[in-house]
Amino acid sequence: MECRRLFARLSEYLDGELPAGICDELRAHLDGCRPCAAFARELEATVDLCRSLPPRPVPPGLRRRLRALLERETGR
């Protein structure tokens, strides 16, 4: 597996969303590529930090603007 392909799938890998065969490929690449392994550790630490933050409600004005944007983009 090349580094670019690993980067494209790393979030799915960390979230446990990939089939076992692809996970094996990613682990093998990470075992042999120090830069990718370092990047994966940093991404995992960032994700863990974000998950540890308490949820905050979306302000009503922002919620309306986001909904309008999504409706324009999806045509609904």
C-alpha cells in the first residue's frame, strides 16, 4: 500500500469502518512506514481529544443558515 492510499482510508480505519483485509494492509504499511505511523498516531490523538470535548448546541441562527445551505445544495 502506498502512503496516499493510506491517508485516504486512515479516518475510516481509526473509526473501525473498514473490512479486516484492508485493516491488515493498513497495519502492515504503518509497521513499515515511520512517517505514516507518526501521522496516524497524531490523527488518533486529535480524534480522541475531539471526542472528549463536551457537546455544545448549535446556535439557532447558525442552524437555520446551515439548513438553508444544505437545502440549496441538495435541492430539497
